[in-house]
Amino acid sequence: MVDRIWSYAPEFNHPDTRELTGYTVEATDGTIGQVDRQADDSGMRHLIVDTGVWVFGKSVLVPVGVVAGIDTQERKITVVCTREEIKSAPRFRTDRETLDPEYLARVGSYYRNLPPRQSA
């Protein structure tokens, strides 16, 4: 069984083949930052988002299962989370963590346990 938190919803028609670097990422309550890079480490697709000054110049790892929309015209990705929920996720420190099964399990568990969202 595929873990949905690490997979795009079927309606996005294989966005993993698109280059999303540079896209703006929007939470339900404001901008998070820009996609610095996208990854598919061990089938665990995620975006590394540069938050700029919002989280003190840090990056966050966001599983693609929380992506609610991809607008290629506007170069914008929307997610079903709030800014605070993303800020409270397990902290991303180095690229080595994208290969750490324990870290990725913590991230997946965190996002899976967020309150469900209503579709717009």
C-alpha cells in the first residue's frame, strides 16, 4: 500500500515530472516560501521549501500529500496546512535528513495526524 502523505493526489497528473523549483508555496493562511528543490527519496516525495525570513531563514520539508493545488500559470503550490502547522513540523536541518528513515517517519506521522481538511 502506498502512503498517501508521500504521494501526489491523482488529479495532479504526475507533477513529479514537472520542475517545481521556484514555485511559491501557500498555506491556508499565507505564504510559506518558495520550493528550493523537490525529492523522491525512497518513494517519499517531498518539497524542500525555503522559508526566507519567515522561519529565520530555515527550510522546511513538506510531504507532497498535503499539496492541494498546483497552478503552473502562477507558479504557485497550495497546501492544506496552516503556517503554524508547517512551522511546528519536525525541524529540517540538513539534506542528510531526507535520507534518514527515522526522521521521515516522524515527518510522515506528524502530517498524517493533522486535523482533516474540507475540500474547497
